[in-house]
Amino acid sequence: MRGGSGVLAPGPSESPSGARPVLPELGLRLLSAAILGPTALLCLWFGAVPWILLIGLGAVGLGAEWAVLAGQRPSSAAALALVGGLVLATLEGAVEHQGLAFGLLGSGGALAWWFARPSAHALRLAAGAFYIGPAMLALLWLRSDPGAAGSIGRANTLFLVLLVWASDSGAYVAGRAIGGPKLAPAISPGKTWAGALGGLAITCLFGLAFAGFARTALPAASASLPHAAVIAGGLGLVAQAGDLLESAIKRHVGVKDSGWLIPGHGGLLDRLDALLAAAPVAALLSLWTGRGALLWS
């Protein structure tokens, strides 16, 4: 079983030490990232309508995948209720009506549960509203920070997204190249301590590099580099926990991937599991530091 930032279970091509060849599947992952990554980054950079549309499309895809994991057809009334709640909440979040947005998440989840009541998995379906929705709202809220004419919102969201990508890539490469003891064999047998520590190290280094670059580009970027590394490392750990959570969910329902949409990654839930966990925490951190402040300040 594979999560967004984990490592596949050992296979026949492993060396006796447990390390595996990195390049074949990594190439497929990089090809997907080369297509999807620039699109996401362009939408993030320009913000406003492109970013809202991207988040809305993500809500549709994630909601549909979650419905399938809960035993529903994507076109069923229960699935449509869940997806509809996520999309409407996204639209309200885009205009910063956060209270109404969370109310719509609850309503969408409740309607999904109502339509799926004959199913033993009705509660699981409804839970998808609060597994997916808070991250969508957090990403919109972070990007909409108006500080320094919008540059703070852009910097904070870019910091989060690139940090998650760094954690994912570092864990994948370190785990595949080194192998070794398993991190959580009962949840995801392929994840290793080497992958987890490699992801954490890369995340901290990324925090240092990003904060150093931001110092030259943003007048508000005055925090110490070690502090940026600590913030990045903490968010990286949350991202890895989100990866493990999605792996546990997939193991519970007995699937390897949440979908097939992204070559080398599986579905959107497989690709965004870490971001789903890290985005709400980043939003809470931004709430604590205050609007107009950088996450690592």
C-alpha cells in the first residue's frame, strides 16, 4: 500500500538490504508532477479565480474518490450530496464566509449520510466532508491574505505546498534508496524510518532555503532561518501523519490506491493526503501569527 509520501512495499527487485531501484516509478511520478505541478503553481501564483477553480475541481475529485471508498457510485445521490456540499463550501470559503462554509460542509455530510443510510458505510461517507473540506477552506484562506498587496498570502501558500512536495519526495527517495526498518507495518508496510527521517530532513532544509530566499524578496520576511526550519519540520511531520492516516483508511477498506487519475500516484487522495492534513494546521498557525504575517515569522 502506498500513501502520498510513503514507500512501496518491498518487491522481488529489492536488494538483500531492502533498498529498491528508484528510477522507474520515480520517473512516472516526476512526469505526472511535471504536468500537474506547473498548473497548480500558476493557479496559486495568480490566485483569485484560477486558484478558486483549482480548489473547486479538487473538491469534486476528492469527494468523488471518497464516495467510492465509502461504497457509493460517484453518480449516486449520496455521493452528489457530499460533492455538492464540498463545492458550495469552497465557494463560500472563497468569499471568506467561513462560518457558512463549515455549515455547508456539515449539511453536505448530513445529506450524504441520509441518502446512504441503508449502507453500513453511511457515516464513513459523511466523514469525508470534514476530512476534505477543512483543507480546501484552509488553502483558500491562506492564499487570500491581503498582506503586502497579496504577497504574504502567495508566500504562505507556496511555502506550504512546496514543503509538502519536498517532504513527499524526500521520503520517497530516501525510503526507496535506503530501505531498512518499517515505520508502521500494521498501517503501511512499505513505509520505512529511513523514508520518514529523509522526508523530515529535506523538509527542514527546504524551510531554511525558502526563508532565506524570502528574505531577499519580501520586506516582511525577517524571521530567523532556524525558526523557519522548525516550522517547516513541524508541518512536515503533520504531512507525514496525514499520509499515514490515508494509508490506514485504504487498508481499512481494502484498496491499494484511492483512484487511478494520476499515473505513478493513484488518485487525488493518494497525492494530496499529506496536504489535507497540513493545510488546516498551517491555517491555524497563520491565525495565531495574524493576518499579514509569514507562517515562519
